[in-house]
Amino acid sequence: LETRAVSLIEAAADAEALETARVEFLGRKGSLANIGKDMGKMAPEDRARVGKLLNAVKQNLESRYESRKAAFERAALDARLGGEWLDLTMPAPGARPGSLHPLTLIQKELEELFTSLGFAVVDGPEVETPWHNFDALNIPPSHPARDAQDTFWLEDTLLLRTHTSPVQVRAMEKFGAPLRIIAPGRVFRNEEVDASHEHTFYQLEGMMIDRDVSVAHMLYFMKSLLTAIFKKDVEVRLRPGFFPFVEPGFELDIQCLICGGPGCPVCKQSGWVELLPCGLVHPNVLRSGGIDPDEWSGFAFGLGLTRLVMMRYGIDDIRHLASGDLRFLQQF
Ligand code: PHE
């Protein structure tokens, strides 16, 4: 019996086989226990002899069992530690370098271009007065743009600016003529959001006031602007456009550069994108800014920065821009 038990214990392939062997020989109903039970029927001298023998076998088996069990436990622990091993001396993956948002990239590029042409970069508040956003820009009180459907009104007296044009007024008030400014910034409209519309987007306003500024000057600057942005000649189309703060007013369209066919969210398949409304500053606007229209004239434009970014980088959904999605942002 002892020989068979020893060989089973020593040969057990895993903790489970070892346990089976323990139950068979050392368990409460195992072989040794059964022999122990039979001892009561033995003669006293036999009982002492068998008892001694039984104890020796039991000790032998128990100690072999314990050492095998310990070996299995050590092996299991080693396996776990091996799997969880972490090399603390390995160099860290390293900080991922950040990148500028595509809107910031284009804004910086345009700021550089215009400062090289003698323009100052100025700023205005995003929360505006109706005077700066509408009245001073010759937009009459009845104009539909003032409607709550288009404008976010904060209180009766304040609103989120619907364009960067109020910065024209603030710049005239502050600096007078002559004047060359650009004003990049965030604007807000009460729009239903979809692939090509956001309630929040970016424009870059431009204004130049000097003596005898004409449409020819305006066109020169607009063309320099587009060549700088697209690094090539892009086809443009000039249409008459109406904005109360310019006269004459124009819509400068450029050929859609991302239009790959049906469903283009930027140009809606027309092939042209309204990018650059512009015109000569209306005399009423000059007057509102404290500048004499008999002495000075100027042009102004309102570049759609968000749309420009989408065209320049072939972004097909405006919602990517504010998504905060690193997979999107890391491409720039
Ligand atoms: N402010 C106008 C808009 O947001 C754009 C514009 C600016 C038009 C300057 C003409 C001159 O639509």
C-alpha cells in the first residue's frame, strides 16, 4: 500500500492529481483511516505494532504530500509572476507631441500674411451690443438677421456676435483713419447643426481705410489672400452681393476643391463655394465709426475661416472641428 501511495504522490502531474491521491490514502475515508478503524478488532499486541507502522506510513505520505503540494504552489505562483512581469527599467513611451488645431494653423498663416501687408491683428468681444453688431453696420432694426431664429440674444440688450464685422466698428472708434486691420474670431448663429452648419464657427474680418481706396485695391488684396492660402491660382467668381454695410457689395466664390461628386457638404454639388463676401465700406458705416466718408474710403471682407479650413484640408464634416477627437486632431 505504501509503495503504491508513494508512487502516486510522487508521479502526480498536477495539484488535482495530488489531491486525488491524498483523498484516496490520507482522507477521512481513505485507506489508512480504514485500517485504523479495523484496529479495534485486533489483539492488543498486534494493535501496538500495526499502530506504530500505520503512523510511520502516515507521516511518510503526509510529508511527501506536503512537499509536492508546495512545489505545485510555487510553480503556479511563478507562472503568475511571469505573466505579470513589468520591466520598470524600460523607457516610457514618451510624451506625444501636441499639434495645432487646423483653424489655428490657417489663422496664423493669414495673420502672418496680413501683418506683412501692414495690417494689425485686432480682437473684439464675443458678447456684443446690438449697436456694434447691427446698427453701426447699417443693419436696420427690422432686418431679419436680428431675429431670434438667427441670433442668440442673451438679454434684451446683449447678443452673441453673429459675425466679426462689429470689430470693424470698434477698430474705427479706437484707431480712426487710415486703418488696416484683420480680426479673426468666433461667431455664433442660431443654426440647426449638420455636416455643413454649426452654431459656432470662425470668420476673419478685414478692413482697410485710406484715401481713394477702390474695388481694384480690394481685388488685389483678395487675390493675394487666396493665392497665399491655396498656394496656387484658384478660380474665383465675383457676384454682386448685398450686405447693408458695404456698397457696392460682392460675393467672391471659389471653385470647390473638395468636391468629389454627389453629396459634397461644402458646395452642395454646385462646384462653387461662397467664401469671401466683400465690398466698399458704406458711408453710413464710416460715419458710425467717426470717420468722414468725404475724405476716406475703404473696403471690408468677411472670410469664412471654418469653411476655408474644410476646403483646404478636405474635411467633410464641420462637426469634426469641435469634436476633440484626437484621431482627427493628430492629422494636422
Ligand atoms: N459680416 C458678413 C457675414 O458674416 C460678411 C461680410 C463682411 C460681408 C464684410 C461684407 C463685408 O456674412
